[in-house]
Amino acid sequence: MHAAFFALLGASLARFLLRHPWLELGPWVVALSAALAVLYVLPVPRRLAWLCSVVAVWMVLVVLAPSFAWCAVPLFYTGLRTLRPRAALVLVALLTVFVVVAQLRLADGAPDPNLLVAPPAVAAIATAVFVHAQRQAERLAATERREGTLAERQRLSMEIHDSLAQGLSSQRMLLQAADRTWDADPPAARRHVRTAASIAEHSLAEARRFVHDLAPADLAGGGGLEDALRALAARESGAALPVGFRVDGPPVDLPDRVGAALLRIAQGALANVREHAQATSAAVTLTYLGDQVVLDVADDGRGFDPRAVPPPGARGHGLPAVRARAEQLGGTLTVESAPGEGTVLSVSIPLEEPR
């Protein structure tokens, strides 16, 4: 629209100079055209005062040379962008009336219906186009906000599932085990209670960092993903489910978001093993393959059919959350399992941005 304004301004000035040789009004028209061009591009803090100045200079130009009337079209858009809707419509109406009067002067009083119809039609079309574009932009912004909200809800649900819910599930099982052995084996019951307290303390740290949207607590100390996974395996290990951890390949520095995602995936996977797999052991393996990093979580539990469709109303965000995290980083999820044969969950994340 700025280019259109300067094109119309230059065309109007050229038309005036071609039809009216350098007469007494010529210097004024050239000077006012230059002033309008400079004023139009000036950055000013008060847009209303700037708009009034531009319109005033343009109106003086139109009085001296009616051919400058067509510069009103870009001014319509400028007014619609600057003023509130009602004030903008009033300005468009006033500019349209001024253009009609200027065009009638240019025609030397000769009756021409187009001079009465064309300017209002152009003003109406310009206003309709601007309003339509503005509404489309508002709808697009609303859609983006809604999509951002849904994405944030999904992220929060995955974070809660992989951190707080996992910790609460472990505490519940440990406390249930303590309750069963309280009379028969008090030392074992106390060990279960101490382990549950340790998990509760860790979950509290997770909750605090979760509120502040920081990295997982195990990564906050700066020890890296290997140390975080080793601490997770040690924390999850118990008499009922020992969890091993192994690193294969030369470790490399991972981006923060990759490390955080893999740790959350391991947390969620181990929570599913503890709650659903009825396993007697589990193993976490982190493998560096040069151009990618692979996280494997294996168990010797009852397994399942990965192709089976969950029944309606089945709860759980485990595999969908893992798949979503992997896809967000350009990675893939593979699940190998069969009834009675355990499960291996494998997540592969590329270490280079996908092209």
C-alpha cells in the first residue's frame, strides 16, 4: 500500500506538470508533493497527529491540483489502520466527499455520473477489503491461539503423566507393599516406607520445577542424561522390580530438549512397566550411534499386542505421549512386544535437525 501511495503521488505530479507547464502554482505543487512524501515516511510516536498532518497536506494539494485526489485510496487504508472503526469510517466518508468535489472541479462542471459514483464505489470496496482482511487476520490469530493452547495442554498432560503421576504410582505400590508386610516383616515395611518418602521428595522437586517450567530435576544438577537415567534406575529399583542401566557408544552432548524428552520417556515407560507389565526386571539402555541417540526400555513382563486397539474408555497416556515426544524431535518410536514375551520400547532421536 505504501508503494501504491508513492506511485499515485508521482503519477499525479507528472500529470499536473504535463498539463500545466511551470506556472505560478507549479512550485507550490512540487513543494507540497515533496512535503507529503517526506511526511508520509516519517516515523512519529503520535499516529493521530501524523495522520491529520498527512490528510491536511493532501487536501491542500487537491485544492491546488485536483488530479491528486486519487491518492485518497491509500489514505483510506491508513485511516482504517490508525483510527477506531467508527472514526475511520467517518474519515473515509469525508475523504470521499472531498474527492468527488475535486473531480467535479477537474471536469470543469461537465455532468458526468461516473464522477459521483466511482469515488464512493472505490471507497466502499477499499473499506470492505480492509475489514475482510482484518477479520481473516483475527480468525487466524484466534486459531493459532487455540492450537497453541491445545499443544500446551498436551505438553502439560505428558509432563504430569511422566513425572508426578509416575511418582505417585510408585509411592502407592510401595506403601501397599509396606502395609502387607507391616506385621510379618517390619524391617522390609520400613524400607518400603523410606523408599516411598524418597520418591515423594523427588516428586516434590519435580513439581516445583514443573511449575517454573524448568528442566527435569534429575537434569538440573548438570550431570547429563546418563547420570539422570542412572539415578532414575536406582530410584525405581526395588525387590519387586530391579532396574538396570547401561550406556553404549561414546557419549556426546545432547541438546537440553532432547535430554529432557528422553528422561521423561524413560520415566513414563518405567511407570507403565511397574503398573501394567507385572515384570520381574527391567533395563534401560542409552545408545549413541553418531548421528542419533537411541533409548531402549525393556522388561520381561506379560507383554501385549501393539497392534491391538485399546478398548473405549481405557485410560493412560503412555505410548501416545512417548510417540508425541519423539515426533516433536523428529524421532521415531518402535514397540516390540507379544503376549507373554515382555516388551521393548525403543525411541530413536536424530542428533541433526531434519532437513
